[in-house]
Amino acid sequence: MENILIIGGGLMGSSVAWQLSDAGEKVVLIEQQGEHYTSGSSYGDARISRSLGPKKDVFSFVHNRTVEEVGKLIRFLNANSPKKKHKMEDVYTTSPVSYLYHKSQYEDVRKLRFKKQRRDYRSGSGDSAFRKFGMTLPDDYILVREYRKHSGTLNPRVLIQKLRLGIEKKGSQIKYNRKATHLTKKQGFYEVEILNTKTNKSKVIRAKKVIVAAGAYTVGVLAEIAPYFKKLITPKRVSLSYFKISEKRWQQLSKTEIQRILDALPMFYQDGKMYFSMIEKIEKSGSPVFKVGGHMMRRNIIDLDSIWEEKPRKKEVKWAKKQFRKHLEMLEIYIKKKDIEYVEGYNCVYAVSNTKIPFVTHIFDQDGVLDKDIIVVSGMSGVGAKGCLGYGVLAADLLLGKGETNATYRKAVRAFGNPLVRLYTKRKKANRLF
């Protein structure tokens, strides 16, 4: 019998597995894909890493805690991997992060911490935005720019690799090509049916404690012991488009224009469809590949197994290109449509919670009793990567019955655990959930 079994080995499951392993626990992490990620929310080389928020903001907390925990992971790997030097820069690319707000969101802007930390955050609108940032904004918009170490982008592919290396060096196990198909609770333990996706053979693993890193697929494993999660978590797709500025046009840009582009990415609009863009990678020629999407352009998924192979729709790519050109025009850089080349696109799948707030929580069993031997980490809704190890800390502590006295830590525990508690309390009777 295993002590702790973790279902789902993406960024979130690997983060929890590392935190538990670092705490001295021996865990088994199962992942339905192979060692190399080819699909899922953790796929790719860039996610926005950002910490801006109001005072005691729980999303800022998990980001900042993640940076701290990545540092601990790096130090551990360097102490135990003498042949390779690991660096924070392997994971993080530090660059300014730009947030564009509509003036109707002024109260949101007013609450942000940059009011007290001028070195880290600056804001501007109208002429002041051009003087400060070299950007020409619409009259009714405000730009906030964050300048902090390790804000910019993080590389989920590289971070997963380092987490897995740390997990194994701590003596825990990772089993690839293993898909959890059934989870049941017995007297004092769990039974998990595991399908080997290479041999197509199944076996049952018993575990004293379980963590379900419930992404688009793994939320289904809760169907028997906590079926109400099907109402709380909905997989949605968000199309991502990758563009390049044609080589000829890129070479025509001045050093000042290129620097202006680099300083303006990542960009994250805070209203409407919430356009975002960032640099996915730099090619050998020196020109970047830009990743562009709309955070709130979420679409239903008919067939989860085939969504990874589907390409974004033409109108989605057209919208992304249009927003990208508008972004460049705010920088006073004018690129013709033909000079913005479409490289590729794919569908990123979000596990969207009904509250838009992630879950790090125990479950209520069929009798309405809180089961403290199982944790669900889910509903990241596209904001999980930047705080992955922060959520990992919360999940590991919750399973081990630990905690911290820090006020923001306690607020985060309540925020990410309370949506489920409120739902249960509101409906009162357990059979209303099932």
C-alpha cells in the first residue's frame, strides 16, 4: 500500500509532489502522458509570471511564494546534481509586465500596491504613458507596469523537469503513461484503478492518502466519491496563436523599436476578452515568436481527447492578429498584416471553476463528512502556473495537517478552500450535492 498517491503529473501535481517529498514524505506521482509533455495546460515554454495585486492579495501571495520555493528547489538540485548548474533564469525570464485597465476600473487600480512601491510599479495614461513607457494609449485607458525580479514569464516545461528531478532525488516515484480511471474509498484507504496507456492493461493501487491534481481529465476520477465536482469544474479551451514578424521587417526595426517591443511584453489587458501576449521563445536569428490569446475567450469542449489536435478557428487567429497589431501600434510601431506571420496554434485547456477561484480543498464524502485524507487541487482557470508551488505548499500542508501563522497564508487557505465549504453549507444536506 502506498502512503500518498498523486493523480496528475503536470505542473500542479508535480508541485504538490515536490512539496510533500521535500517535507520527508514518500509519494507516488502518476501521469498519463510520457516524460515529455505534448498536451495539457502545462504545455509550452512561456506563461506570464506576475505579482501585482492589492494588499494581501492571495494570487500575489502564491506567485511570490512560488518564486521563493523555486529558489529552494534550485538550491537543492545544485547541492545534489554536481554535474549540472541549475539557475533561476532557467525558469524565469525577468521583464516588465504591462497591465492595461479601462478607466471604469479606476477603483481596482487605486487599490494596487504600486501606490506604495514606486520602484516596482509605475502607472500612466494619455501623455504620461508616452513619456514613461513610449506607448500611445486610448484616452480612456490606464497602463500599469510592473518591474520586479522574476516577474515576466516562466517556463512550465523546464520547471516540470526540475520538479520531477527533485521528486526522484528525494526518493519518491514518478510513473508515466499511467491514467487513473477509477477512485473509490474503502475502510481506511483508497483504491485507484490505473490504466497503463502503453500496454492497455489495468491494475489497482491502494493508498492511505490521495491528492487529485484535477485538470481537464483527472476531475473525472472524482465521479464516484465526489460527483459534485462535475458541477464545480468545467474544462474550457482557449485558443493560442503564435506569430512572427517577418524576417525582412524585423531587420528593418531600429534598436529603439525592438527594445520598446521587449519592454512592452508580457501584456495583459484587464477588460473585455482580456487579450494577452508574451514572447514564447527567441529563434536563432534573434527574432521572437509571440504567443497571443484572449484569457476570457473560453469555449466549450465537445471531445476532450481530440481537442489537442484541433487548430484554432480562423476567426480566432484573425482576432489575435488584429489585437497584436493594435498593441504594436500603441508602441508607434506599424506592421502590415502580411508581415505578421502565423507560425502555429493550439488549444490550451483550462479547468475552470464555477467561482473562477481555484480549489485547494478536502472533499465531502457521500455521507457529508469532510474527508481529510484526500485533497483536490483544481479550477486554476488559467492562473495556476505563476503560483503553482504556492498552491503546492497549501495542498501539502493541508494533507499533513500543518499551517503557517502568516495572515495572507491563512487568507489564501480560506479563499481556495471556502468555495466548496460555502456550497456545502448553503445546500446543507449532503444528498443535495450528489
